[in-house]
Amino acid sequence: MNTRWTPESWRNKPVVHMPTDYPDAVALTAVEDELRALPPLVFAGEARRLTSKLAQVEAGDAFLLQGGDCAESFKEFSTDNIRDTFRLILQMAVVLTFAGRKPVVKVGRIAGQFAKPRSSGIEEIDGVTLPSYRGDNINGSAFTTEERVPDPQRLLRAYNQSASTLNLLRAFAGGGYADLYNIHRWTLGFADNGAGAQYRELAEKITEALAFMEAVGVTPETHPDLSRVEVFTSHEALLLNVESALTRLDGGSGEWFDTSAHMLWIGERTRQLGGAHVEFMRGIKNPIGVKCGPTMEPDDLLPLIDALNPDNTPGRLTLIGRFGHDKVGDRLPRLMKAVKAAGKRVVWSIDPMHGNTLKAGNGYKTRPFDRILGEVKTFIDVAESEGVHPGGVHLEMTGQNVTECLGGAQAVTEDDLSSRYHTHCDPRLNADQALELAFLVAERLKSGRIRQSKAA
């Protein structure tokens, strides 16, 4: 790992889960060259600021909320969808901030989360076999020969959509839409309906706190920061030809930053120590993440940490557990013990989605809400018992009223799944389920905070 790094040195390593069946290699190269000439989507200073905020998470002084679509699509790209996801992140962050008494670092799976690794390269329906759908920036989801052919022009369309999404996010974040009082009014709407009524007590406490602030003159008019927020972007760094094309040298520091997003992560399927994805990620200075699944052992994880964060920089590396509700209690402690004993400075987060996917009796891929919640709660339990800060959650969710995950206060059933099942890949929490999860996690964080204060 001490060999010289360049944005293209990954090409000398084994590559997995990247499409190799583009019919026109010359056209693909031309698109990569075009991407190299396009403006950055984010800036080095923004990525550095996220690293510093994640260092606060690592120190136990903040909490990471990372969430958004499983896979963004061209078809569902709209102002309303972007706004609703942004609003949901803000609502969840306010609830988590109030209960945990810590600032929440807000990172969206947005403005670049298109490509997905697939367990099989082919898909068969009614005896017809075609290449798998890999995400809208590679091929189309329709089950036709034409749609499933990888098209490099899709990479440019994804770049342009990401740029437009970022433009909207920046406007929403700084243009008054993110007013703290607005955010809480939206959340009160959830707590006042039948599904969210059980969370009214916490919502009313937030109302009282805001009323006190207003009474003493702390309002968005007197304190403009109350109407502004900072939301960062992230996605899985799967298509290294795109990531390297958008990697730029920061003139001020002489460091390389992947300007496609503020934060990138490596998936469970692409974390091979000698592989191309680890090679690429070790050289960029963005904050990065690694998914850690049930097969990972300390002997796998510690060398990865050394490769990706050799200077042990706080905020640089986030470990994102994805075990499943029935495995997290057994698999996570050994990893936390080993990392703590080695003195590694990392953020611990939990992805309770990917290890809890199942096929319903009617054939729909789904995720039960109680299993998602169970994995988060066990993660917090394990972290506290190991003396580690439970740093954050990583969720696949949407601001839309879809029916893709079972359960929650809405009591979504298998029969309900077909009514609004819109995902292009994996099932997502809908807006009410995600906000309900935030309330429940907030209560768990609050109880942990109270126990710690009593012990002190």
C-alpha cells in the first residue's frame, strides 16, 4: 500500500462490480475525458469541513445521520422529491439533536447515489435472460435488450442531475426553507396524526424549548443561523472511472479530493484490501466510509483501517456496520474491541437496512421495521458496553409515502406492499417510518445519556 498513488492507479488493481460490457470502449473513454473537463460538484474546503465535523462524532460530541435513496433514478428526479428527502433529514436531525443533546451531522445519500453492485450479473424473467440493472447511470431498469445495454451517455446525465440536485440542496439549506421553527411544525404534523401520536410528548417538549427561545429573543430574525443548515452529500464509490475523472488536485494543500461528493464509501462487496476500490479511496482526502458485514473479522478490518487512514486522522474514516438484527450482537463486539485496543480513531455507524432484507410471501423484497429498529438498538447497546460512542445511523429512506418496508406505526402489511412500491432497487423506509425511527432512536440515546450522567 506504500506504492505511489495517482487518481488512475486503481486501474492496476483487480476490479470488481464495475461493468465490463460497454459495447463501445471509445465512446466510454470520450465520456470519461469529458467528465475530467467538467466543473467540480463539491469543493475541497467543504469536504475538509465534513471531516472536522466527523471528528466531533468520533469524539462523542456529535451524531451522524446519513440517509437517502437506495438508488437515485432519472425518472423520479424532481424538485418535490429532493425537497421531501431534504425535509425528512432535517426533521430527523432536530429530534435526534433534542434528545441526544448533541449536534447532528447531516449527510445525504443524494446527488450521486446511482450505481449499485448486484449479486448476479444476469436476470431471468419467463425464460428470458438479460444483463442485470445496475443503476440509471449505467443501464435502464426496463427488462428489454436495448435498455440493459450500458450507455456511457448515462454517466453525463447522472453528472448533470447531481449538479442540479446540489444546486437545489444549497438553495434549500441557505434560503430560509430550513428555518428551525418550520422544521418542527412539519414534525408536529406527524406527531398529531394517528401513526405518530405516541411521540407527541417528545414533540411537545421541543415545542416548549422553541417557545422559550422565542420568548428570550432567540429567533431566525435575530439569529440567522436558525434558518440555515449544512447538509453534505455522499454515495458509494463504485464506478471508479467516474470517481477518478472527478478527482481534482487542491491547489492550496496539494491534496487530491474526489469532487463528486463530500463523502464516499466502499461497499461490503468491494472492500478487498488489494483491490481497486481500496486503492482509489486511500489516496483521496475526502472523509470516507467502509461497510462492515457479518463475515468481517478483526484481521480483515485492522489492515483496511491502516490502508485507508494511515495517519489515524479523526473524522477521516467511518465504519458502517451492516450485520442484520440477528447477527449484530455477536459480530460487532469483536470488531469494536479490536479497533479500540489498536487505538484507531474511527466513527462507528450502523446500516440497519442491508442485513434485514427478505422476500415477502407475495414476492416483494422488503425489510421489517422492527428488525431495522432492533439492529440500531443492539448497535447502541454494544457500543455502550464496549466504551465506544455509537456515532450514527445510515439509512435507505425517502420523503415519499411509499409502502416498501413492513410495519412501523402505520402497520404496513405484505398486502400493502404492492400499492406504492416504487424503489428502483432495495426497499426504503417511507417518511413516517423514518421519522418514527428517529423518535425511537432519540429515546434510546436519551436514556443512555441519562445513565451516563448518573454514573458520572
